Amino acid sequence: MKKARRGGFILGIAIAALLTLLRWLDPQPLQDLRAASLDIYQRLKPRAAIETPVTVVAIDEAALRQEGQWPWPRARLAELTRRLLAAGAASVSFDILFAEPDRLSPAVIRHDLGVSDPAVLAALHDGDADFAAAIGQAPVALAFTDTPGAGALPPVKAGFAVSGEEVASGLTSFGAAILPLPVLTEAAAGLGHISLSGEQAGSTVREVPLLLAAAGKLYPALLLESLRLAAGASTYVVQGDPVYAGEMQSLRVADFTAPTDEKGQFRFYAAPATSVPIVSAAGVLAAGGPPPAIAARLDGAIVLVGVSAAGLQDIRVTPLGEAVPGVAIHAQVISQIMAGQFLNRPAWLDGAEVLAIAALSLLLVTIATFVGPLAGLVAAGVVMLLIAGLCWYLFTVQGLLVDPVSPLGGALLTVFATTAFWYIVIERERRYIRQAFGRYVSPALLARIEQSPEALRLGGVNREITVLFMDVRGFTTLSETLSPQETIRFLNTVHGALSAPVVALDGTLDKYIGDSLMAFWNAPLDVGDHAAKAAEAALRMREALASLNAASAFGLPAGETVRIGIGIHSGLACVGNVGTQSRLNYSAVGDTVNTAARIETACKEFATDILVSGETAALLRGFRTRPAGNVHLRGKAQAASVFFLEGRGENDLP
């Protein structure tokens, strides 16, 4: 048992150390699992939809049916811009890249169709120029996206004031950008990137980088430019760590402050998709102008224009599991910043979670090992509830995203492994013990042996025990009158009745030798008053045999009875497993055993059924004994004193 406990503890500590190391290394699959587990918080409690002046103008299926396939002529986008501004939009931002010329511009017609007639070209409308005129001198922001390699960098349309240490070195950097056409870039009042944390369409967006860095300069997200233009601000205030360079803490634009992680990423707290007001571009471009309901929605709104038609490949997934167009996520982040609904996952939480895995694993393994597997499982359940409750409280009250899965998963895996090892090893030992002792000792003694299996090691130890031998008198003669079947039935009746007192009184049945049996007390475990229990067992054997004879249980002819002889002796003997691990016999050997056997034989000389040695008689209290005489034992020079065991009562010895 001690060895199993020690082995289970070592196994648990090893697994805990491995899991702690794994969490510290934090491989990508573990990061993905943690991110998915943190999404559960938002699914249980999505961000409350607080009304903010943010509206999406969607190029959806209805708009495509009305205006034709995408991309639309820039002249039509210019008209869309003018109508939005005329409706009173506070700012307009296009979540669309305008990196190529209008497909109906004179330059494209000349190149693609080979038209060279100046008169024809002069008659063509320049959509890019029209679009540039529409957005010039107005609060309109355009988008750019980063691209691998080196190349052109976008101009910076806003100013930056950095408080604390510099932050550019810690931000996500890029080397080149895909920009709007130069004429559009120059005309736009704002220019922002449209990067989201999900790199591919259909991926889950959990963080949004508010700033990117290139060549030591800072570049805002398009959603920030939308908010800045609507607020009439010209500068961003960036808060860096006061001590560590390259670590950003927050960003403020106008009256709004957004907390970030050290890399400048903003944690997205998703609201249901229906929380974002979406207006179809078809309604804005309707003949006669937008309907009153749409116009009212646009008045004073921060407008983001983007594609939402399924075939245009700009569908992302929120932590709520909803598939939404990318522009809707930009809109939600603006609303989140304006409403002040923030989530945080500080960098120190990673270290705290690593320590939590180690501490919880050590605690639960210790409980499971030294208190018990059931206690370990109960403790694991209690810890699970406490940690889950604490994490939920921190999320709902403090907006902290603490991962409960890694610490609890690591701790539970450790305690389950320890418990499994415990049950496998212990149950194997218990099966071994039951197989060896189940039929020979009482259930209470068997349970005690199961708790101390080390007492059953192959080999032997010297212990003071009391040995009892019982033999049926005249069995050889009796068996000659019985058939083999009757002989077996006779022996089963005798041993069944006379073994019961041994088992009931915590004795160990050593063996059956034909019509004889051998039993002993005080091994493999300590049994208090072992001599008295052996004497009591002998008296109960006498009584059981009398009852069997009275009931003619043996089927003998009338007037015939079965008689027995019992010899008991107490002393040192070597007890232990005799044999091999696969086939053992737990037995006692030595002079004490031989003496008990000789005393049993001496019952014939003294014409009695029970004799005990002087050593045993000296240990008995509450029994009546009477000196019988001396017995000469083989190999001993002096005779041994023996006593009649007459019954229960005060011992007659002085």
C-alpha cells in the first residue's frame, strides 16, 4: 500500500510537471483550445447591445440586384458618398480596397479596348476623379491592407502623441501596403488598415490590432479613423508602458479610450449580429433619395460601407459563432469602444495560469495520494466549482478573460491519472489478497490485510502466534465404511462447521489435511488476545460438533458419534508465503507448530478433546483450565506441561 501510494504520488508529480511545462511552452494547438474555451464566456454572456451612432451600409444581394455586379463604377460610389454625407453622416469609411482604376475610366478603356480617339476619350467620364471629388474635403476614410515584402507605405493622416516608452517596436509590423489609387489616397481625410486577427475568411475574430507599425511610424485601423473623423479629432494619444519599451497599454481618440494588450491588439467583445444597424446600399441609392427611415438612421451616424453579399468572400466568425461580414465586426468594435464595454487578458495571466496548473495539480495529487482517491476526486470537484465561479466572476464584473480550462484540465488529468494508478495497483493487490485469503479469514480481517498488503511479501517473519490443530478421531476406520462420495460429504460437513469459529474469531485457516485442519492467530496481522481467541474457537468447535452429533448430521448408524482432538500452543513461529508468487500458501512453520501438532496427538493419551500448552494456558484469562500432565515431545529433553481446557470461566492457575 505504501509503495503504491508512493508510486502514485511520483506519477502524479511527473504528469503535473509535464503539463506545467506544456502550458509554459504554449504550443499552437493549446492556444487554439484556450481561445475556443474563452469564447464560451461570450456565448454565455454576449456584450449588451447599447445603442451607438454606428451604421453599416451594406453592398448586399439587394444592392447587387439593383445596381449590377460588383465592382460598381466609381461614379456610382461617388453618388453613394454624396448621399451619405447629405443625409448627415458624421463620417464615412469604406471597408473596400480601391487599389485599381475604375474599370470604366478613360485610361482603362484606352488600354483594354485600344481606343485612341481623343474626342472619344474626352467624352468618357473619369469615375476615379469623380469619387476623389466626392470624398475630398469631407470626413471620409479609405482602407489599405498590408502585404508581404517591401514597397510603398501609406501616408499618415493623423498625428500621434506617445506617453511613456515607445510602442512601435512591439506592434505588428509590415513592410509594404496595398493602397488606394494615389488620387483617392490624397483626397481621403483618413486612411486606416483593415487587418483583423483572423487571417482568412471564415476564421474567428477575437482581437483587432488598433495600430500597425512600419519604418518606425504608427498606422491606425480604419475603425479608429472612422471614430476620429466623426469626433473631429486630429491626434491619437498612445499610452505605452512607463518602464518597458515596445509594450502598449491603451489608445485614446477624442473622449474615447481603448485598452490594448502589449502588442496593440484590442479584445473583441461580440454582441449578437442583430445589434449592428445595417442599411442596404440599395436604399441609399434608391431613385429620389433614401427613404425617411434610412435617412434618419444615417443622420449623425458613423457610417462604414462594406460588402456583405456571400459571394464577395468577406465573411468572418465572431466568438459567438455567428458568421458576419467583416465590416460588421469593424462596426461592433467602434460601438464597443464608444460604450466602454471592454475585455482584458493581461500578459501576467499566462504566468498565473502556469502557476495555477502546478499548484492545483500538486494539491490534488497530495490529497488523492495521502487522503484517498475518493477524497482527491471530491477535492477536484470542489476546486472545479470554485475556479469556474471565480473565473466567471472576474469575467462578468472585471472583464478579465481568465482561462479555467488549462489549470483545471491539467489538475484533473493529474488527479485522474493518480487515481487510476492507485486503483489499478491497489485493486491488483486486493485481488491477490482475496485469492490468497478470501476463504480462510474473516471479512473484517481480510479488510485489514487489504490495507496492509506489505505483510504478505514472499518470505517469512518471526511472530508470536497461537497455533491450533484439529483432528477427527478414528477417521481411517470410519472412512472404510463410507463410499468416496460419502467420505467427501463427511469431510465437508466437519470442516464447514469447525472452520467457522476460526474465521469468526479472526484466525487464519492454514490448511486442511484430510480430516485435520491447522489454524493460527496473530498473523499476518496483529490480533489482540490471540491465545484467548484460539481457546474460544476450540470451545465453539466442541459445541458445534455436539450439535452435529445430536442432529445425526453425519449419517452414522444410531449410537455412533464423531469425536475430535484439538491441540493449542503459543510461541514464536516463522510465518509468511511459502511457494511462488503464482502459487503461494501463507503458512507457519517452526517448533511452535510442531508442538501444537504433538499436543493434539496427546489428546488420545489423556482421553480428552482439547489440550493447551502451558504457554497458552498462561495467556488465558476467563477460561477454566486444569493441569493434565506432561507430554514428551520429539527432539526435546524436557517434557512439556499440558492443560485441559474445560470451559469458560476463571482460570484455575495460581
